[in-house]
Amino acid sequence: MRVSGSICVWRAGSPFNDSERELFEYLASQAAVSVENVGQHELAVREAVTDALTGLANRRHFDERLEHEVERARSLGTEVALVLLDIDDFKRVNDSYGHQTGDEVLRGVAGVLRTTSRDPDTPGRIGGEELAVVLPGAGLDGAEEFAERVRGRIAALVFTPEDPRSGEPFSVTASLGVSGSRGAVANGPDLVAAADVALYQAKRAGKNRTVVAR
């Protein structure tokens, strides 16, 4: 049995009798149940807002965070930016190496977003191979620099096929669209729409690049 905590009860004078020891055991067991319930509640909360595969914010939580940061930027008169990312030729990865390897690619790219993001940022998976990051307080230039760091780190990743017969280790690239505006004029859907157009332009221009919606 794994022990995760302990309770020590002591008094000077006479030792505890059997009924007192039984009471302590009962109270300790109730405390253990309470702690376990708290842990299960925290786990349920995390699962409700987290994408199971990547560990990033799920679409619902991401949208909520985006709206929150837009409203916050509007009230403070600051800026907010959005980076939208799509893994290039991801269907080819699944077709060539299998879905398990495709999942590893998604987890690897998500890891880049997570380690590159600042504490205030919210990286999320918004669908399929499309990921995004909300950048509170960032202007377009800063968001573009962030996107380029992400793009370079993704290109440097090396993945090994789940089935060795599928081929040699391989890398992937990503296309990114960036949008942003001062909070006074921005809203969440507008930021998403502008970043999506920029992402589409990056795809049409040859992929593996960042395009900024100015």
C-alpha cells in the first residue's frame, strides 16, 4: 500500500485505550477519504478543460480564455494576439506511419507550444492538427517572433515511426497565421478569422512559414 501522508497523535501520561485508538483510526480514514475526494475533484476539473491527447486547453476552454483576454485587453487598453498553427501534410503522416505515430507528432508539437509559451499565454488544441496560442499583452511583432520560434522548434523535432518497417525517422513542418489588435477594437471571432486567413495564405505560399494579418 502506498503511504502519502501520516497523522501523529501524542499525549503525556496514560496511553490511549482501545476505544480511543478506534476513534483515531476512524477519523484518520475519514480524513483520507476527504483528501482523495479533493484529488478526484481537481482531476475532474483538469479533464474538463484539457485535451486528452496533447494536454493543452481543449477547444471550449481555449475559446473561453480567448474571450477573457480580449475583454481584459479592452478594459485595460492593451493588446492581445493570436497564433494559429496547422501541421503541414498531417494526413500524409497518418497515412504513411499510422495514427499512433500521428498522435506522437501532435504531442511533440504541443510540447513545443507549451515550453515556448509564457505563463500568461494559453496554448490549446482547437481541432484535428490545428493548435493555437493566445498571447495577452503581445503586439503583432512580438507574436510574429513567437510564431517563428515555434516554427523553428517544430522543424527541429525528429519522430520515429511506431512500426520500424514504415521507414526512417522523419520531421514535420507547420504553417502559422498571426493576428492581433488593441482590445478596444478586437473581439475573439475577429482574431480567429484574421489568423485563419493568414494561415491559409501561409499554406498557399508554400507552407512552413508564418504570415501576419496586418
